[in-house]
Amino acid sequence: MSQTSPFPARDHPTPTTQPTQSVPAAAPPAELSLEERLAFINTVMTVRLDEAKVAYEVNTAHIPTEPMDLADVVTVPLTPTLQPPASYPTPVAALLQRAHHRLLTGGWCSGALVDEDGARCMLGAIRAEARGDSGLEADAAAVLLDAIRRKFGDDVDSVPSFNDAHGSARTPLRMVDQAAGLADARGL
């Protein structure tokens, strides 16, 4: 006994363009100069490229093409059970790494150093992990600002303005992590 599907089988054609009958281009008359013949060939090739461009756009119109940042796709879960990674050997890099871990586990906020739930902004996490060492805090903030400007340009005024310009923790956390690597590479 064979089972039949209640739905009829349908072939769904994919969007394609109909092959065009290419007419061989007429050879340019022999009495043309080299420059004129090259201009003629250039015109013929431009027409062919334009046709290929239209065919490509028609064939790929159904494919979504929004660019994606790989760092937004590959993520780790933000849970309070994350263990801190092995610390960097340099003080500024270790401070930024601790600040990154604090943001991961304690939460991120914008508009305040610390919100009512205990979440911190980028600078608030650095300040908390600096434990009163204002020189170390200033060095970490400077490296973080440099890392931000490398990625987003010199238009960024300060770490707090960058932090407050984002609606989610993803980019600020990524920048603190990158700043820790930058500080370690600089031996800070």
C-alpha cells in the first residue's frame, strides 16, 4: 500500500532570465583606424556587460543582501556563571579584561556609571575594577578610546559618549575586549 501526500507535488521554478539570442557583432569596416575599431569593440562590450548586469540582478533579486558583522553572529551566552579568563600579564590589559568580565556578568547600562540594578557602563566598569587607582583608570580609558577610534573613526569624543550612543551591550563589550588585547599588545 503506497502512501500519497494530500498535497500535490509542484515544481517551483527559480527566477531566471531567458537566454538571449546573441547576434554576432558586425565586424568593423576595415577602413577604420585602430582607435575607431577599439571604440567600436568597447561599445559592443559595454552593451554585453550591461545585459549581464541586468541578468545578474534579476537572478539574485530574491536573495537578501544585508551586510552582517561576524562579531554579531558569533556570540557567547551572557550568563553570570562565566568564569573569568586567565588574566593578561600587564596591568592596563588586565584591568580592561576584568572590566569586560564585570560587564558580562554584572550587566551593561547607558546614561549612568551604575544603574539601579547594578549594571555599569564601560567607564563605570573600568572605575570599579581600578579600585581607586586613578592613573590605571585613566590609562585604561585612554586605550579604550584609542581602540574605539580605530574602529569607528576620530569622530568619537569620549568613552561615555560612545557607550551612551548604543542601545545594546554588544558593541561596547566587544570594544572593551578589543581594548584589552590592544593594551596587552602595547605592553601596558
